[in-house]
Amino acid sequence: MLLTSQQPVTSTPDFFLLLLRKHHVMDPPTNFTCPILHELMRDPVLASDGFSYERAAIGKWFSLGKKTSPITNEPLECTTIFPNRALKSTIHDYVVDQRQLMKHRLLDELHAVRTNAAYHEAANASLLQYSLVNVGGAVLDTYSILHAIFGSWKEDAEVCGAAVEGLVRMVDTTDDQEANRIHQLDFFSVVMDVMRRFDMVSEVQACGLKYIQRYSRVNGFLKAACIQKYRACDMVVAAMKQHAADKDVQVQGFHAMEMLGTNFPSTAFKSGVSKVLLSASELFGEDADVVRAICRAVQLLTGGACSRLCHGGLCRRLADAMLFFPRDKGVQTQCCFVLAKISHSKTHCDESVCDVVVACLQEGLCDVEIANAACAAMARLAFWRRNATRFGDNDGCDMALTCLGKGVEEGNEDLVANALHALEHLTLEDETNRLALSTKQACTRIVQTLEASYEHRHIVLSALKTLHNISTYNAQCAKWCEEEAGAAKKVVRAMRSHLGEEELQEVGWSLLDLLRSSS
């Protein structure tokens, strides 16, 4: 079993030459090696005995006062040496060819890298295993050899990309202790450097983005310093901007945003994220994988970034995606949840988005997850009166009321909250919607929901506001609420349960005044 080095090899001799010299992976022709050093020559010179030597080796031979041939031990006519340019060129061509062969072999083995435990000493050791034994006087493990590869092949995008991909697989299959070791070896900075040097190579960028997202899943508090120090968020955005038309880079970038967003505030991402999201939604709006990835990434954004998404037309593109994938539950729910998060603009968000959300709700009334997402989207969109009217024209109030009943029946707090929130906004200013909900059945259902959810402040507040909206418009509704459902006592109980909530208390007192005046 290989021992573990405590420090990585960060600078080594040329990796190819090191293997040739130390481990004889590929024995070079005899005439390519120096008779004194027994190593491959880099600067061969011709001596008067007719043999070629490494310039430094034969020079040292002569500096010791020796005037004989190192091979025949016969006296030399002179100690003058001449450059052997023909041999030097031949050796150079050989090294290039062998390095290319080694590269292909190395790539094959990097593609098979899984965990450090996969490498053991064996008689038929692989190329990587050769490099694990006695390199630079230390016994090394797989992590250290990857460091050596990054250093020796730093100008080769293909090898560096394969090494990063192998590192990703190692992170995926290691426990927390091994993950911490990867952190201690500072691979994060190495990967960031690789991404910077090969910023034009999409395959390298995709591999680097995979490493960022995998790294974000492990290491606990250790990852914070690295991700912030090396500005991983900026690196993700830069890679996606540079390769806007590459689907793999975009998907991996969104996954990286998602993982980073679960650990760090969205303020870590600059405004450039909005442009990246909009560009991807325009180029890949008909690709379900990209649409889902965009939706998951948007959920980490807050504030101004969300309003910029509406201005850029993301609402309409999400609606188009929902129409393009009518049977894809993931696309439907995630697009609705994003529509529920974006800060919509009445200037840039047209009524077609409302129509798509209603169609989604109609198709998914029996599916709690879809109904929940669609009600959340309706609540957000109905903030603008124009949209509220549009929903009302399409029976949005009835469907929200149906979802409310379904949520209460199944004990689904999220569905109840989103349905009530939708009813609140639908009736906030639109008189048509207030009229649609001015029924004994609607009033009774909302009061019953209030009674069943005293402990949930957000549900209580939305229920009180909805009752207040429709009771203000129609005194008969207030009468129904009191006579049919005993609303006054339930409102008082709800207010007592949340004495510290100023807004809730204010709405509650106003509603009690309406109930008393109707009786």
C-alpha cells in the first residue's frame, strides 16, 4: 500500500523525462543517452573519440583533468567538442513523439481515476503508478501526482482538463476526511488557475465548473475561504459569458450557481448573472435541461437582479418554455416558482404569461406540487391590477379557491399559504374578482382556513386581508362570514395568537369593524 505524502509536489522536473530516467517506462535508444550520465541527452556534443556526450557531463570530465575517452579509456587527440545538431534534432523529435504517446496513455488513465485507494504497487504498474513511487525522493499518493501533472502539463489544455475531471470524480467518491485533505492540498487554487489559463477552451471550463459545484457540497466551513478568496462566483459568470453558446458550460455553470447559492448570499454574484441568465434563456429556451438549470439558479437571486430578469424578458421566455414542454412537470413547477420570485414589471410582463400560468393550474389542479407552484406564480403576478383582472377573466379566483380547499384537506401548509396569497392579491384592487368571491361558500372556506391555521402568521395575515378585501366591497360577505362561520370570534383568536404583529393587528381590527357593522 502506498504511503501518503503530507506535502504535494508543486514543482518537479519535466514529467516525461523524469519517468524515462527513474522508471524506464519507455527505454530510449542507446545512442540517445549520455555514456557518462546514462540519461537522455538534451544538448549532445561530439568529442574527438567519435562519441556523443551531454555537454555538461563531458565538460565536467575534462575539468577534472581527464584527457581520455570515457568509453574506450584511450587518450584523446584533443579536448575540443562540437555541437551534434543532427543528433539533437533527432532526440527532440523522439521526445515529442514519445510525449504524445505518453499523453494519450496518461489521458486514458486519468479518465479512469476514481479514488486514491484504486492505486497500489504492482508488477505491471500503470503510468500513473510509476509516478507514484519515489518521485523526488518522497513516496506520493494520487493527489500529489495530480499536482505534478498540473505542473508538468500546464500548457496542455486536454491533459489539464482530464486531470480536473479526474479530480471531480475523486471528490464525488471520497468521505469528509479525504475531502478535507483535498482542501489542504489547495486543489481549488490549482483548478482556478487552470480555468484562467484556458478560458477559451469550453471543455476545461465545463470541468472546472463541475469541480466548483462538487467542492461546494463538501468541506463545511473550509470551502468558504477558498470560494471567496479565489472569487469562484466571478469565475462562474466569466466562464458562462465566454462560452454563451455552449450548452454544457451553461448547464454546469447554473449548477455551480445553485450550489454556491445554497452556501453564500446572492450578493456574491454581480449584476452580470442577469445577463448570463437572459442570454441562456434566449439561446436554449427549447432545451428542458437548460430551462430547469436556469430556474434552479434564479432561486438564489434577490432584489434588483430579479427585476432585471423581467426587464430582459425572462418572464415571456419561461412562459414559452412551459408551452413547449406542457407534459414536463419539472419545467412547469420550476418555471412557476421562478415567476413567483421575479419582481415583475407591468411594462415588460405581458398578459400571455398569466394565460400560461392559468393553463398550468387547470392541467395540474389534481397535482399538489403543480398547483402550489402555479398559485405562487399567480400571487406574484396578480400584484399588478391588470394581471389580476386577466386571472379573474380566466376563472383564476375559482381555481385558487379550489386549491385552498385541497390544501386544507391534505394539510399542505405551502399550498394553503400560496392559494390565500393569490386570493389576497386577486381581490386587492380588482372589483370583478371581489365579486367572484362574494359567495357564502368562499367566505365560509376562508374563515375555516383561518380557524385551522392560527399558529401560522403568514396564513392568518393573508386570510384576514382577503376577508377584508371582499367584505369592504360587499357588506353581505361580512354578514355571511359572521352568521355562517362565526368569523368574529375566530378573528379575535387569531389576533391574540399574534399580539406582536402590528400589520396583522391593524387588519384584524378593521375586519372586526366590518363584521360588527354588518350584524
